[in-house]
Amino acid sequence: MAVLIKILLSFIKIGAFSFGGGYAVLAVIQKEIVNVNHWLSNKDFIDVVAISQVTPGPIAINSATYVGYTIKGILGSTLATLGVVLPSFVIILIIARYFTRFSDKPAVKWMFKGIRPASIGLIAAAAVSVAEGSFIDVYSWLIFLLAFILTYKDFDPILLTIISGILGIIFYYQPLHALFRL
Amino acid sequence: MTKRLIQMFLVFFKIGAFTLGGGYAMVPLMKKEIAGKRKWLSDEEFVDILAVAQSAPGPIAINTSVYVGYKMGGFIGSIVATLGSTLPSFITILLIAMFFTTIKDQPLIEAIFKGIRPAVAAMIGASVITLLKSAKIKSGALTVTFLAAVAIIVFNLHPILVIILAALGGISAMAISGGEERGSTD
């Protein structure tokens, strides 16, 4: 029971402070799930991000559903997903009812002058911590460089994820190596 | 009304099911389905909603669903729309989680993810560069980006604290400048 409430609260926190799109939320999710609550290892967290790249839906929802399930089954995943949606739900309904021109308010504009550049910093931090769990040898650097250049050139992220998975099999799948040594 | 709600649910379900790669990918499809094809809202209304969805916390796709749902069917409408756009990813990820937790230690799966992990780092890293370029960030804002990154990476600060500090920083900048909107600092 206590863990269910903890899941709900943690994901409410994540939902309430996700600004600046999917990647910026990663820093918050990772802090809560990996560092504070130790629900997933950093490696497992990166795998959830990878799965999110090739499945529909926002990354915050995807990781909520996944993490919730790994901690406490279907009930856990339902609560985590509910938690991450709840702040959006409440805040948007309040804005829709009472502040129709919310985003034109000077205080909101100035707040975002602070948040917008900071959220890019959050993305940079997410990139660093994902990299920490990802570089195991020279092949991972090769994949990193290739993926970095291709992403910069606007290459499709889904295709890129598939290609790097195939490269993973070529570089790391031992039975394949054994086959070619025959 | 019930028919309209069912229709809404199906449209949002479709939007949730067919947009790969996160929230921003959902927006063009939403616009097409809601403002374009069905004329449930005007283009201007949709743009206004989008502005709010971007400046409120939470995934943009969810925010937009809540708002559009509310505009079209009140409180019930917002629940129906949000449920519709969330369910596809919920079901997909739940199935993957059930399956993946049983196979993730297999050598083949482990090899695939060893390949994908550095690519994920690269995709996130490259988006930092793209964002910095597209936002045409001035040196003052660049300092904020740098400080935020250092605060988290080096000093291990909670990202939520960093967001709060950045928001407070923005608001105190408004107080210092006398509340005047200066377009050049964007």
C-alpha cells in the first residue's frame, strides 16, 4: 500500500514539473525513479527511453506505465500513469475555466524566459547520464557518433533506433560471431 | 451528446495510437483531425489551445487533449479525450513491460539494447544542439542553460529545484525590469 502511494506521488511530481517537452522531462523522471526511489537501474531506465522512441505516446506516460508495472504490476502502472496525467488535467481545467489568455500574461512569459533555457540544460544533463550507462567499448562510441550526426541531419529517430539495434546484434551477439568463425 | 463523446474518444484514440516518437509528433495530427477535418474547433482556437498546452506543465499531447476535450464537451469531454489519447500508449507499454521483463536478459535482446543505448544518448545530445540553435539563445539565456546543466550533473541538484529556480529567476527579472516586455531577450 505504502509503495502504491509513493508511486502515485512521485509521478504527480513528475507530471507537475515536466516543462519543455519529452527529453527535458527525462532528467526529472530519472532523478525520481533511478536516484531517489531506486525503482529502476540507470541501464533499465535507458531501455525504457529506447522503447519510448519506437512506441506511440509521450515519454512521460510511457515511462510511468513501464515503471509502474515493474514495481507493482498492472495496479502500479495504472496509478503511475494516472499520477503523471493528473497535474496536467487539473491545471489545464483551471486555466480553461478561469484564465483564457493564460499564455499572454507577462508573469507567465517571464517565467518561461527562465524555464526555457534551463530546460535545455535539463536535456543536456539527461544526455550525460544516459551516456554514462551506455559507453562500454569503442563500438558504442562508433554508434554514438553515427547516431549523433544522423540526428543532427534530421534522420528519422525510429529508423535510427532500429539501425542501432541491428548494429548491436552485429557487434555484441556472440552466437553470430561464432557462426562467422566457422 | 453520447455519440459526440464516442466520436471524440475514437479520434483521440487514433491520435494516441498513430503518433510515434512523443508528444510534439501528435500536434500536427491533432490539428488535422480536430480543426481541419471535423471543424470541431477553428484554426485560431486550436492555436490558442496549443499556446496554453505549451506553457502549462505536463506532456503537450495530454494538455492539448484535456483542453480540446473541455472545449468540446466540458468536464466529461476532457476525461474522454484524455483517456482516448493515453490508452494506446498505456496498453502498448503495458504489453511490452509484461513481455520485456521476461526476455530482457536474453543475449540477443541484451545485444540489441547495447547497440541502442549509445544511440539514445546521441539523439538526446544532438537535440540539445538543435534546440540551442533554433531558439537563437542569447548569451544570458545560454548562461542559464549552462548553470542548469552544471547544477544537475556536477552538484546533483534535483531537476525540479532547477526548474523552480529558473522560473523564479525569470519572474525576478520581470520585477527588475519593471515588468516591461522586451522582445529582444526571448
